[in-house]
Amino acid sequence: MNTSLILLLILIVGFAAYLAGRSRAIATSNGKLSVLHSLPGYHGTYAAICAIIPATIVLAVWAIAAPAYIDSAVRNALPQTVLSQGAATSELALGQVKSVANGLNLLDDAELAALNNGSANLRDVLAAKGVPLAGEGEAYMVKSAAQFNQMTATSRVLMAVVVLLISAAGAVFALRGISAPFRARNQVERVMLWTLMLASSIAILTTIGIVGSMLSEAIRFFNSVSPASFFFGTVWDPRFAAAGSEATQGQFGLLPLLAGTLYIAFVAMLFAVPIGLFAAIYMSEYARPGVRSIAKPLLEILAGIPTIVYGFFALVTVGPFLRDISAQLNGLVTGNYVSFIQAQSVLTAGIVMGIMLIPFVSSLSDDIITQVPRALRDGSLGLGATRSETIKKVVLPAALPGIVGALLLTASRAVGETMIVVLAAGVAARMQLNPFEAMTTVTVKIVNQLTGDLEFNSPQTLVAFALGITLFCITLCLNIYALYIVRKYREQYE
């Protein structure tokens, strides 16, 4: 019996407990619901909670612990000749045993007998069933695979029995406690409070786990590479030194990557901020309700487009267009039709990223501008100011702290973008000010360093975690500063 079926049975038991608890509460009241401390629905919900939650917790713990226990038992039962060769060999043998175990479930009795008496080749028999096996296979694997299958089947039966008994016991316990003065509502609300706290804790713990995992690997990197050479280095050349050789492992200067990241984000903000801000002013101050109801959702559709689509758009359309138009302009001026804008450049990535950021700027700014009280606008117009003067002299100054915070949040989004710059900005790690040339960013190099067959035991791979924690700190500082600006200069309106 698989885990999904057991979970479905638990839900069925919980639903039955809900109906029984509700009916028992109504029967206890003798038709007078006013004598009950809690409504019948709360009694039913309490019974369902007692039937579902403890059984689900046991199911989750069993599903996690049982495979680990079975693997350990099967590994310890392997021949001593295998165990003596080290942990890596034991793990490889255990993986082969699991593959054999999957194949044994597909064999009939005659084929199993042939394997047991050694008259058939294990690898050939499994290959005939479509189960690949690394290596030729050893005789002990059949016995170990049979042990693995037996323990797995026993574990599933015991899990089903224990979990369903706990579910039924919880339902019976809840039903026996139902009475008129029983505070079922308080119990249900307490469970909901703990559920909400658990959900909040998961979000917090996930963030801590992400930071901890990156920080631990980054520390391993800084044990091999000096932090000063990383944070202040101007050359990015992570060469891969061959194993056993005395060749240098390259240079891991952050500054070229950081310069490219900030440069592309700056170009993107130059493109996105005016368009997004003007769009927000139009939709909040000038557009009729009908136009606003159509224009704003259409503008926000841009936020729902996957970034890989923007990357393809930059690679196929924007980059070649800028390259061709620059060649035409150069030909008209000098007669030499040579493009001075590369297809992959800072300008290409900045324009496309700016298009992606327009809905972020416009939506956040529109929400902030619309929160400015109508009384300020009416007072300005009543004093003789025009609508444009009211926007420049009253509305925008009042909304400026919120707009600045929104722009900083948008900038942190631009700094962390990956797919657009992977396809549109190139991979050249260099420091230069020409927006028509290719540069690269921190996120591109994180992707490059983590793709491949290398293990996490060399500076060339571990540098990705140092880059990741650096990028995390940059975006975190931008977000904190944005919140500081918003809170410090927020206008308090009645």
C-alpha cells in the first residue's frame, strides 16, 4: 500500500470523524444548540483534526525513517569483501542492489529460480525486462535485493496498519470527549494558531537554511582563496587546475562581475523608470476608469512572461536589430558598414530587462500615487493650480518616499536577474564603460561555475557560493534601505 493511498484513507477517516462528531454534538444538545459551548461544526472539526493530524505526522516520520533504516540494514548485510573496500564501494553496491530489487518484481518464478541456482546471468535477465544494471552483477545481489523487497513490503504493511489505527484511535478519543460544555472551538482555534505559526516558521527557517548552506560553502572557498583577492580583484580567470598538477587555479576577482551587474541594472533602470513612472501617473491621474481597467492589466501581463522568453526576445530580435541599425548608421556616416553595437551587449540586456521591469515600476508607483489623499489634489486645484502643476508640486512630492522605495525594490530585482543576461549580455568578464560591448554579471558566472561534472571540492565550483552570498547581501541591503526610506519619510494621512 503506497503512501498516497494511506493518506487518502486517513482523509476518509477524518471526514467520517467530522460527520460523527457533528452528529454526536447535535445529539448531545437534545435539539437545543444553545446549550453547546461550540457549534456542531467545531465539534466535527475537532474530531477530524484528532483523526488526521497525529496519523499524518506518524506517516511522514515513517516515510522518512523507514527507507533510511532499510538501506542501513541491507548495506550492513552485504558481504564483508564489499564492506571492506570502503564507503564509496558500499554505496555503489547498494545502488546496484536497489536496481536488482526493482527488476525482481518483474520476474516470474522460473526466472527467479534460474537466478538463484546460477543458471542465468543477472544482467541479461534484467536487461530483457528493461532494467539497466551497471556492471555484470554479483551473486549476492539477488539475495540482498530479495531482502530489500521483503523489508520494504513489510514496512509498508506495518505503516498502513499503524497509521490507520492511530487515525481511528484519534477519532474515537475525540468522539468520546464530545459533550455540551466541551470547548471544541477553543481547541480548533488553538490548532489553527499553531498551523499558522508553523507556516511562518517554515518561511523563516527556509531563508535561514538557504543562507546557512551558501555561507558554509563560501567559507570553504575563502579557506582556499583570500577574501581580499576575491572582493578587490580585477581579473576573473577561474582556470581549472588538473589534479596533481602545480598549475595555478586562476584568479577570482569579483569587481568585473560586480561592475557588469550594476552597469546592466543601471541601464535597465534608465529604461524602465521613466516609462513605468509616466505610465503610473497617466493611469492614476489622467486615465478614465474604463481605460485604466484595461491598460493596467495589459501592462502587468509583462510581469507574467517568463524571463527565458525575454532572453530569447533579446537574442533573436533586439540584439540583431541594434547590431544591424548600428551598421547602417555607421555606413551612412563613414561608408564602412561595420556594426559598433554587438548583438550581445550591455545595451541589449539593459533594454530587454527594462521592458521586463516596467510593470514592477508602474504597478508599485500606481499603488503609491493612488494612496495620496484626494483632499490634497482638491486643495491644490481649488487654489488655481493646473492638473500638471498639482501632480508636480503636490502628488509626486507626497508619494516620493514610496516611489523611491519601489524603485529600490525594482533595482534589487534587476540585480538578481539571470536568464536575460545569460542570453543577451555575453560572458565576457571585464571592466569597461562602453554600453555597446558585452559584459557579464554575477548570476551568469554562478550558472557557469555550477554547470558541469565537478564536485564541490575545488575553488572553481565553490566560488559560485561566494558569488551567491555576495549577491544576496547586495539585494538584502537594497531591500532594507528601501524599507528604511519608506518608513522614515512616509506621510501620515488622516
